[in-house]
Amino acid sequence: MNKDFTLKFPFFYGWVIVAISLIAMLIAYGIWWSFPVFYVHILNEFGWSRASTASIFTLGSVVYGFGSLLAGILVDRFGPRRLLPIAGLLIALGCWINSLAVEKWHFYAAYGIFMGLGVICTGFVPMTATISNWFTRKRGTALGIGLVGNVSPPLLAFPIQYLIASLGWRTSFMVLGATALFLIAPLTAIFMRSRPQDMGLRPDGLLAENESFLYNDKSALIAEKKTEIEKDWSLKESMQNFRFWLIFGVIYTLGMGAGIIMHHLVALAVDLGHSESLAAFVFSLAGIMAAMGRLGGFLADRLGREVTLTIVTWLFVLSATSLLILINTPQVWPLYIFAITFGLGGGLSSPAIGAGSADIFGGKSFGAILGFINIGYGIGQGMGAWAGGAIFDRTGSYQWAVITAFPLFILMSIFFWVAAPRKFRRELAKGN
């Protein structure tokens, strides 16, 4: 696509980037987050302990986390147009290996090597870096819409459960692999671009050659000021800043708390006498609510990153409380409360954290910086998935696993307030 084409395009091409990001992540994370649905069937077929079976996803999450740095470096160097089709192929190969698995190490290879790397290279780090390149003053809003793709996948749990019931879990993996290959690869190869400058544009749709007439409001001027004063951080420089490690802590505690809860949700509900279909439906409902939460990404622009993440924290606390009620009551309504609160919280978290990280560390190496930070999420999520299973194996209940999530969510909020992305936004507004 050349510059003449972009001048005739009916709207800013950055929104095409947002849409393709959403679709690619919806497919990749839909497959990734279907593990809790497959988990029950794998347990039934092989009879392994819950901790050892959950360790399949733990390994995948660790690779996903450490692969974040690689994904960030690769998207900075080669761009999403080259990286994402290869990632789609890796996800497909992982699914097909799962469909043929007869030993635990087969699942380790599928999730730990192919799917872990494929999903992270299609996921949060490359997409956040790419979308942040295309938007400045509407960054929170754009990230909120684009990152719908990495929280909506739980809504696919119900149709995937139906697919498993109709075709069996092995054939279902085959179908999911084909979906990844034949949708992610062509869409991203055709439509994705790294930066607006590649198409003769500037962030938010300002034309590079004739932009002065577009500066008709204060927010546009602030956006241009940001481009002038923002420090172009390298990964090495960012790692010497205490805020880098605070954001790392935010991501780690978020990942561990979510890993403890989400990867055992279906098993928890089934243990309490609820059907697999109901549990999968609740998992899907959480995805719908997460999508709604993502669309609230504009709150990160309006209220500030820290206030938004504080709202997220209390939504997570309410969700964990609802699970404790569920464990101690035969009623179904706590499951729906969980889906609403956890979904909304998960949806709002990434726009706030992603935009806040870009406020502090934005620049040409932001992909690598965010990639290293996101290692914390992979480690935390993997540890959480394992810990939830281990606590159940030891106590025979998920109650103490859920209780463990409370301090993690509180720490997440504290770390983010101390990191203080608001200070950088204030300085930008002053034009310093």
C-alpha cells in the first residue's frame, strides 16, 4: 500500500491495524485459553494428577513468558507482517501435535515449544507495541479495542466444548490448528504494517507532509509534544530504572493471580457438581465481559492509568470472593458474579498497563522492553496454574488456592501506583 492509497482511504489505517490485531489474537488466545476445557478430558483419558497435568500449561506459560522478549525483539526488527504468519504456523503445529499425543512429553512439546512461542508472537507484546506506534493521544482507546482479542477467547470455550462433544478432543485440536493456519497467516501478511510512517502518516492519522491544519485542538498539540520530548529508551536503559521492575511486578502478580483461578475454573465447578457445559458457558461469559471491559479502555485515557487499574483490582477481589462463596454453597449464582467481575477486570487491565508502560518507556525498542516485562506474566501465570493444582492435591479443595489470589491482586495495584505513569503524562501535558 502506498501513500496515495492511504490518502484515499476512508478512515485512518491505524484502525485496520487494530481490527486485524483483534482477529489474530482472538484466534490465537482462543486456542491457548481452551486448555481448561481440554484439561478435564485429558485428566479423564490419562488419569494423571491435577498438578502434573496442569504443569503442561505451566511449561507453556513459562515459554510464553520468556518468549515475550524474543517476540518483542522480532517485532521491532522484522515487523508484524513477517512475524505473525510464522506464529500462526507454530500454533497450528502445536495443535496437531496435541491431537496425536499419547505421552505427557508430547503435550509438553506442543504447549511448551510450538504453542507457547506461537501465541506470544501473535499476542500481547507485538500487538501492544504495534498499536502504540500507530496511536498517541488515543492510545488507551485503541489498545482497549485491539486487545479485546486476548481476553475474548474464553467466550470460545462453549463452542469448543461443543466441538469436543461432537468430534472428540483430538479431532477438535486438528480443527483448531487449521483455523490458526488459514486465518492468522493470510490476514496478517496482507494487512499488517509496523508504523504509520511506512504509509506516509503520523500517529492518530496526522499526515506527515501537511499536518499543520490538523492541529486544531489541545490534545493534538500535546500528542506532538510527546513525540518531541519522549525519551527513546533502550532495553538496557529501561532495566536500570526502578519503574521497569515495578511494571514487571505488576505483570507477574496479575499473571499468578489469574493463573491460580482461570486454569482451574472448569475443574472447580465440575468438582462442585456443576456440568462441564455450564462451566464452559461461565468461562465464555467471562470472555464476553472481558471484551466489554476492553472496550472501556478509554477510561485509561480519561481517568488515568492508575485509577483504572485500581478499579481492576477491586473487580478481581470481588471475583475471588464469589468463588469462595461458590465453594461453600451449592448455588449457581456465584459463578455468574465471578464471570462478570473477573471478565470486566481482565478486560480493563491490559489497556491500563499497556498504555502506562508506553507512557514511561515508549520508543523504537518498546517491543523488546514490553517483551521482557511480559516474561513476568508468563512466569506468574505458569506458577499460578501449578500452584492451584498443587494446593488442591494437598488439601482436596480449591479454597486456599483462591485465598492466595487476594494479596497478589492488591500488590498489583500498589506496584502500579508507585511506578506512577501519571507523572509522565503530566509532564507531557505541560510540554516539558
